[in-house]
Amino acid sequence: MATPPRPIHQEQTVFITCQAVGCEFRFVPNEQVTETIQFILADACSKHDVSLHEVVYMSNHFHILLTAHSRCLPDFMRDLNSVTSRALNALRGTKGTNVEKGYGLVEPQDDEKVLEHAVYTLANPCASDLVTRARHWKGVTTTRMRYGEEIVLKKPRYGIWARKKQGEKRKQRKRPDARMASKRDRSTIQKYATLKLVRPPIMPELSDDELRDLVLERVGIRENELEEKRQTAGKKVVKMRNVKKYHWSTMLRATELFGLRPTVSASDKETRLEALRRNKEFQRAYAEARERWLQGEKDVEFPAGTWLMCRRYGARCAGCS
């Protein structure tokens, strides 16, 4: 599913859900995959004006809670997913995409919902009956990090960044073309990248440590609820050693691939309905402007928050210089 038109603006706190292609286990958390994705995530965050609040990569999807300080969210997601896909292909000797083009984007409307998304992200491995505690998940996760903590990561030397073997010669094109010449001066990914966990812009009355303790406390409550539910049903968790054994092409049953795709979240009904009304108005104004654009009216103004039409096609956008 392609990404639908939606407003992109500054200081945008969002909860993102993105699936692996075909909902296959493309992100199965073995050591090389985890190190590779974590480095790419850190590099993407450092290149764009993004603050990372929480993240977890499951075997077939991932959740990210972040704040984009400028209108960089589409660029961030493009770079994150494209480099991840190329790196996973290099590890496995495969071709094609590894990440679905469309991704879910929810804008929380209040502090409580931001907190809820943070807890949901970290507790996701427990909710999927894979581990009993969020900290036991050995894939990419921020469960064991504190706000303000930085982790310096070194670029892996395998897969897409593998060193050329001694004596190995790179294949030469018989006729160098303009495309190859244009790539000669393209910068490469840095050798080190820093992954920093930043507190979400909520509950200013709490310090960083107090807010982090609150998030982890609620994660612990959620873990206990899920464990109690499993015991009642007589179920057990899969455990990490078994999760890592799954092949990356493993796929969930078709009935598990589909679900709701919300765009906003709020603690109370009125706030949620107002946010949905604003989104509906944006969709209406966007569709009208696009229709006029296609009919040849190139000076039509798209609604504030329009990104693709302005970035790729140079269309006018309300509120943009």
C-alpha cells in the first residue's frame, strides 16, 4: 500500500509502524541484522532533524516514536528503509525491497497518548508472546536506554560494507556512462554513528529520569498483565533462542496481515474527533488542489502540510516560502 497524502509539519511527534514486505521475518533479530539496523537507524537520525524517543524492531515490522523538528519525516523514512533494504540484501545475497512502501503514521494529540505509544512500543515483544520481559528482547530496542544516553556505533564490516577480499578485482564497465561518473563524488556513510535517546516533549513537570522511570514502570505493569494472561490461557513465550531460529522468509498467516490504520490518537473522544476533522479537511483540500493541478492549473495552492507535490513537482503550498 502506497503512503497516503498527509500533512507534514515542523515539530511533528509521530508513532510510526512499518511492515516488512509480505510481513515476512526480514528483521529476524540475529546478531548481524540487529547490528546493521541499529547502525542505519543511528545514521539516519544523525542526518535528519529527528529526535528518537522509542524504537523496537520485531521480526516482521517495527515501531518508532519520534519527533521531526523540521519537515524531514518523509526523507528520514526513505533513507532509513532504503539503506536497510540494501543492507539486508547484501547480507543474504537477495534482491528487491525488504520494507513495505506504505507505513502507518499516528499523531498523538496529548501527553497521555504519547506515553501510551512509548509503552506499547517497548512492550511489543511481550505482547507478541515472544519474551516475558521487554529487556529480554535482543533485537533493536531502546528498552535498556535512559533519556539523554548516547551509544556510539561502528559501521559493520560485513554485508553492504564488507571489505574487498585481497586480490579481488572490482568489475569494470566497458563503457563508463554519465550515471557512473555522477556517483564518483557521492559521500559514503560515516564510520561511526551515535544513537541518542531523547525524552518525548511531554510532562515538563517531570525530570528526564522521572519520566523514564514512569515509562518503564508502565512497561512493567503491561508485562505482568500479559504474563498473567498467558498463565491463565496455559501459554508460554517463544523465547529469544527460538525466535532467532526463524528463517527470514517465514511469513505470518494471511489473516494476521490486516488491521486498522489509525492516523491520530487521543485520550478523549472530542480531541480525537477534532483531529480527524482537521485531517479530513486536509484530504478534501488536497484532492481538490490536485485535481486542479492535473487540469493544468499549475499555480494552484495546496493546503499547508503538503509535502510530495511541493518537494517533487514544485507546487505551491500554503505556509511554505
